[in-house]
Amino acid sequence: MTQVSEHIANSDERYVTYRTDYEELKKAQAPLWLHQLRKRAMTSFGNLGLPITREMDFPEREDWMFTNLAPIAKIPFTREYESSATDVSSEDIAPYTYGDDSWTELVFVNGCYSESLSRRPVQGPGIRVETLAEAVNGDSELLQTHLAHHAEFESTGLSALNTAFLDQGVLVHVQAGKLTEHPIHIIHVSVDRGTPTVSHPRILVVADQDSAVTVVESYFSLTDHQYYNNCVTELVTGRAATIDHYRINRESLASYHTSMTKAEQHDDSNISTFNMCMGGALTRNDTHAHLNGEHIVTRMNGIYIVNGSQHVDNHTVMDHAKPNCNSYEVYKGILDGNAHGVFNGKVFVRQDAQETDAKQLNKNLLLSPNASVDTKPQLEIFADQVKCTHGATVGQLDEDQIFYGITRGMSRAVACQLLTYGFAADLVRRLKVEAIRERLDTLFENTIKGRTDEV
């Protein structure tokens, strides 16, 4: 990766709090392999820093052309080391949950695991759900095989920073032939400590041959304060395994959120991801799938509903490495006020990936003349027997359709609400988990009603 000497984090005073926190973490007891992994990652971050657009050369600059993390670099975020969830109750997080007592819920407050707020019903044989701390202190062979082997940190500053602080997170392992009866919900709640805080959530999901698991990540805050979540999730499937993954972002409008979700798939496997963003002052989500086998199916869906001066950036990669695989991707955005959206999606078809079927679509609805979107769907194809399509649209509500609703007795606000809801509803209806589908459907309907009253 191209480096600019002024940007090296080891000598940059903007990163002094990260270096201080890292030195503190080094004092904690951990196995040698984990210390070495953290050290390698911190060295990478020292060479890379954060992607600040004006300080980067091509080609990295292109991936961050419309999103600049300079605001994050300017804020001295500090990390919490121990759970202090005494000011958070189960009633506080209840509006952000989706299931009943049968769901597994692991709750993290400002990045620290809270045993008192979590709910961990006994899993069936062959299903392992642990915090990373528990996994490290137990049988860590699975961690050493997969952790940080799929989400690269040698060339990505954000992943390097997350890996350097590996100690809080979740391991989900489903053995061959096993199915989780209920979703596993990982909850990250942020509370105001008076100073800006940072957390580095890490999740590893491994589904062995012929297994299936559903994992939900939720991010929200109890007050409108400033903080930063830098997240990495690794999804790994064996042959004919299935992973359904949901990321729900309802964070503070003063917060920052960056995430990397990396999926590694093998023969006959199926992964679906759903990425919903409604919160955050600045959000950047990277979702990459490596289709490293035959007869794989991958689905990436996402929706962002933003307002004011919010900025949301979704970067996706479908890497078709083997033949006879299908990928389907739909991202939709609803933007109001001065909000800015970015979509950059790449379908990469390697030379050996014959008989690939890939479809990609990004659609955006602007409710304000000041809202804007930069969208760039891409196909990069090196095979000759493929079916690949991609497209993008950016537009406003159709005045003819609004008029049609008015002629049928609706007010203008109601007509706009129905049209906007219809734009987003098909993605919500695709969600497999009924409890999430119903809760988000109500949330979208109420949010859209508020956004369209003045259109």
C-alpha cells in the first residue's frame, strides 16, 4: 500500500490515544499467539493510519474518494477496559431487541461485555457461543485457524486497528450438521461517559459442513453523544453451510461507525447479509464475499435512511473465484435534508469462474433537493461464459404518482408516504426472521412518515 510519510500513525500525534490504549492492553494476560497477532496488527496500523483522503495517493484514494475519516482522526477517542454497565438496564435495551427468552443475547456496553445484561440459554450440542475472552482461555484452536485470516489487516488500516485491540467480541461455531433453533443477537450499546469513547467489536462466525446459523448485530446508543465503533466480522462456511447475517445501525447522530464484514465461502454454501443504516453522523460499511467454491449462492441486501448532514458509504465486493456460482445484490437509499450517500459495488469474476450469474442494483430516492448520492456499480469480468448485470438509479418521487394518490382521496403527505414506503418495503419483506421483519417494518413506516410529511 502506498504510504505518505506525514501519515504514518507511529509518528502522528492524532493517534496517540490509540498507542496509549494499546500499551495498556499489552499488560493484560493473553496467550503468546494473541500478543503476536495484536503486535503485527498494530505495526500495520502504524504504517497505514486511517484513510484520510487528502493524505493518500492512488489507488487507495479512489476507494475513499467520497468519504474522509479526518473527523475521526481529530477526536481523541479512548477505550474502556472493564464493563461498567450499572447505568444500563434491561428495560433500556428492550426496544432494540427482537426475540423472546429463547434468543441468545450477548450485550456489550461501550465495547465491554456485560454478563448481567446478557441472556445465554443453553445451546444444543455442537453449538458454541462464547465471548472472545472465553474462547481464548478455552480451546483456542478454532480462533487461531480463522481469526484475522479472512479480514486482511496488512493493507487495511481500519481492520488493523480493530485487530490490534482484539479482546472483546464473540465467537459463534456451529459444528457439522447442526442448526441453531433461534438467532444469536449481539448487542452493542453506547452510553455517555463524558469523553468520546471507541470500541472495536470483533465477531467470528464459523459454520461447518451442512450447518446453519443466524446472527444479528445491533448498534445503538441511549443518548446523543459522540463515540466511535470500528467493527470487523468474519463469516466462514463449510460445504453446504448457511449463514444469515444482519447488521442494524441505529446509532447516535453524533457517532461514527466503520465496519468490515468478510465472508469466506466454500462449495454449495449460502450466505445472505442485510445491512440497515439509520444512525451515525458518518458510516462506512465494507462487505466482501469470497466465493471460493462451486455452486455457491450469495445475497447482499442493504437499506439506508438518512437525514440532516448524515453521511453513509457502502462498499461491496463479490469475488467470484470458482465456476457455477450466483450472487444477488440490492442496496436502496432514502435520503433527506443534506444527507449524502455513497455506493460502490464491484462484481469481480475471475478467469476460472465460468457460468457465473451475478446481479447488482443500487436505487436511491432523494426527498430533498439538497440530498445527494454518488453511486458506482462495477463489473470486472475475466471469464467469457457469464450472465452479469448491474445498474443504479437516483431520482425523486414521481409527481404523476403523487397526483394519482391525491385524486384517490389521499393527502399529499400520505401519497408521498406510501410511495416511499413501497420503495423500501420489498427489501424488508425479504428478511427471513419474522420478529426482525415486523419490527423493522414498523420502524421504517414511522420513520418514513416523519420524513415525507413536508415533501
